[in-house]
Amino acid sequence: MLMVHETVDEDLWRDHADELLRFATVLVGPSDAYDIVADAMLRAAAHVNSPDVINKRAYLYRAVANRATDQRRSQQRRWRRELAGIAVTTQPDDFADVRRAVAGLAVSQRAVVYFTYWEDLPERTIAEMLHLSPGTVHRSLERARATLRKALA
């Protein structure tokens, strides 16, 4: 296992790794969360101490969200190639339906849902964390809720 805290500034890792791992777990699941955070922090390490970066925490959250989006796109391309022509059947299971519905959201929508329901943050704070406008956060949350209602109806 890669020991990221030896490669990335130890203070940066110690101060933010736990919360970034929780965030990444919501975005990509527990099996990939550590890799997403490690990769995001390694990529961000060179830039996070720049005078242009005013809010390191927000910068790191955005780096994790970007890395999760990259991984999801790659995974979707791979799945489409591998599952082409294969009919996938599932057994009804409420918990599986919820997981599948949440997994079907765009990473940006999952991020907004995470901050809204798990971190209990207001839309304005979420907008600052993800470097988005408050209107974009509001629309993402509304679309995520509509998608989840439809998928779980």
C-alpha cells in the first residue's frame, strides 16, 4: 500500500485526509476512496501551497471530486465495452436500489448530496467548497433529488 503521508506534506495529509476519505467514499465507494484521495492529494500537492490557492480545504475537495469524475468516466467507458450485448438482471432489493440510484447520479450531484445530507452544509458553503455558483449547487441538488425520486418510485 502506498504511504501517501510520506510523499505529501504530512500536515496537509493529517489535517485533511480523514474528511476527504469520507467524501471520496460517498463519491466512489469504500474500495476506491483511498486511491482517489491519495491520487488527488499527490496531484494537488504541487499547487495547494501556491499563493493563488486561498482555501486549501476547498481546493483539496475539488481535486478529489475531479479525480472521482475522471475515474467514473473511465469506468463507464470500460463497462460499456465489457457489457455490450449482455443483459444484466438483478433481484429486487431496496438497499441495492438505493445504492444503484445514488451510483447513477453524476459525481457532481453525489458531491452536493453528500455535503447536504451527510455534512449538513448550506448550499452557499457547498458552492464555496466545490468552486461552483450557489445556483449551480441548487440545480444539482434539485436534479439529484428528482433523479432519486424517479429511480426509487
